[in-house]
Amino acid sequence: MKLLHFADAHIDMANYGRHDPETGLPLRVLDFLKSLDTIVDTAISEKVDLVLFAGDAYKDRAPAPTFQREWGRRIIRLSKAGIPTLLLIGNHDLSPALGRAHAIQEFDTLEIPHVRVLDRPQFLKPDDLGLPVQVIAVPWISRSGLLATTNMSAADPSEIFANLESRITDLVHGWLEEADPSLPIILTAHASVQGATYGSERMVMLGADLVLPGSLVKDPRLDYVALGHIHKPQNLNEKAHPPVIYPGSIERVDFGEAADDKFYVIANVARGKTEVEWRKLENVRPFIDRRVELQKGQDLGEKGQGLDVTEALKAALPPPEEMEGAIVRLIVEYPREWETLIDEQALRLHAAQAFEFHLVKRPQVEARIRLPADQTVSSLSPLDLLEQYWRASHTEEGEAEALQKLAREILERGGEGITD
């Protein structure tokens, strides 16, 4: 059977840019929707047998109705095309409060044809799906949800996650024993997996995740593992069966993903053999990230003229035509006294063709005082070194004198052994 797998849509991630005057939507939201349209168009045009979304439709658990409308329009297209579609609940879809509706609850409540929401661990058989395939689903499980159904204390998170991992492992193994060995078995989960490479964006803190064991997802009885949650695309079981796939997010979320291409996956799933095709999403908005460290004595042309400093920063950026439509960040570290030598207006004019330009200035205070060429640390007495320290730490003159006097008294009372 032909499966389309994608994850981490986050379609309302509007943290950069302006609004589109025609639709009223943030332009960045339109970027995410463009990728989502590509995925839906592919599913319909290639007549896939199943679409599996592995969690995180939005950036948070309470999306605005406008964003819900746009997500709904795309999912309804799949429904009208008669394509079975599974929507797994991710951590950004789920409210931490018990009893609250999750972000894609309406598809379940309204019983949209061909669309099924997977909001609890479950085993779907061919009769449930109308397809010759079996699906084991592990949505995001919150710690509060687990505590509500067990007698464990919240004081020991490691015990909670160990208990949860054990329960999920037992569940999955039980369902694998129950499964029809002649039909393909798919496992889908929104979770971290041991051995996965995280993107630098890390939308959750390390230690706050349930981490599934690698042995669980690499069980050879499985034929495809469709994962969500980690934004960096990867196959955790390369050149082996089953493929264990994180397709990654469908658009770059922040500068932590600047170097990552974006994908969805077409998988031809068969019992004991699955072929995976990575489909690259084209026209994903580029992120350009540059960092410059300016230091005294650095060759910037005419020795510290303002124009030369600004020109050095321009040179660190790509040519203006290469920045067209990109989200650009320039981080500059520089001596604090060079603040006036950076012409921010000239830099913004240079990057005028960018979708958005961020100049991050980080002035540095010199924390070290260089010794003259004829002096070394070993040649200085403790009192001389202390005097250098007061100067390097910019201690006020009166306070430095008082501290130096106190230090001299302490050293003198200690005898020659200390000063040597």
C-alpha cells in the first residue's frame, strides 16, 4: 500500500514578517500552508492509500479560529477525495488540563468521513481502516494524564517516564503478538526516540520528554514507523527494516533549522519490505544566519573608521540578490566603544530585499588587560596581580584602593611565605 507520511505542520507559526493584505493572514502562515497544499495535492494526484499525520498541527493548544479554518480546509480536501487520513495528537495539540478538548478535536466530534483522530494509544485493524494494513498508534501522552490514572507521585519525573515507557512497550508488544502476521504493520508515535538527532530548535526541554527505546521502534515485525515531534528529518534505522522515519517539520520554524531541507515521505509498505521516497518541499523560505566577531586590532581598512566597520559587516552577508525573500539574522560581537561605528541604517538598506532582517548587537566589555611585552604573570607579585585585576574588572578607583590596602595588610600578616 502507498502511504504519505508528514508531521509537525505548525501552520500558525507567524513569528516573522507581515500580513498578506489580500487574505489577512500572516505571510509566514501562508508559507506553511503552501507546503501543506503541496502535501495534500500529492496525496490526491497520486491516489495514495493512506495519509498519516504524526502530530502537531499548530504551534500551541489554542489555535485561532482562522488557523483552524485553514487546517480544516486542507483536511476536508483529503476527506472529499476519499483518502483515509489518520491525525495523531502531538504535544502542541494537547491541553495539559484534563478534560480539555485538544486542538483537532472537531474532526472526531463531527465524524468527518475518512478522517480519524488518534488521541489515545490504540491498535487499528483492517476492519477499522478499510485497508489491508494494521496501525499501532502512540499519541503524545502528558505526564499529568499519566498521574491521573496511576498512584504515582509527581515528585520523581524519571520514575514517571520509566513507568510510562514500560507500559507503552508492553502495549506495543501485546498488539504485535495480536497482529495478523500476513499483513503490514505500521507504528506511528509522537515522541522522542533513543538515538534521534535533535534539531537545535528543541521546542521542548531535554528531560521533559518520554523517550521510546530504539529496540521498540526497530522491531522487525513492524513494516514502517511514522514518527513526529523532532523537526530534523532522519531515518533511525537506515539500510535496515523497518524504516524509522522522522520526516521533520514542513517549514523552517526558526534559525535552528536554517540548514535543514524540508520533506514529506511516500512509503510503499509491504510485509517485510518497505520502500521509502523522501519528497523535498520546494520553495521553502530560506533562513540566512551569520555571525561576526569584531576585535580591536582587526584589519578593517582605514583603522576603525565607521564606514569600514559597516562595510566589514556587509561583507559578512550574502549579496542583496541572494537575500531576496529570506529571513536574515546578523549577530555582531564588538568592543562596546565601537557602538557608534556600526551604521544600522546602512545595513538594513543593504538587506532591503530580505523578507525580514534581524541585527543582533552584542557589545563586549574587555575583561582582560594585556601585560606589556617585557612582563609576564610570573614576574608580578600578588599585589601587582591584584592591581591588574581591579583594573580589568573596572572596579571603582576608591573601592580598588581600599581593597588593595586590605590585601596588603593580609599578605603582610601572613609572612613572607605567602608573598613568595
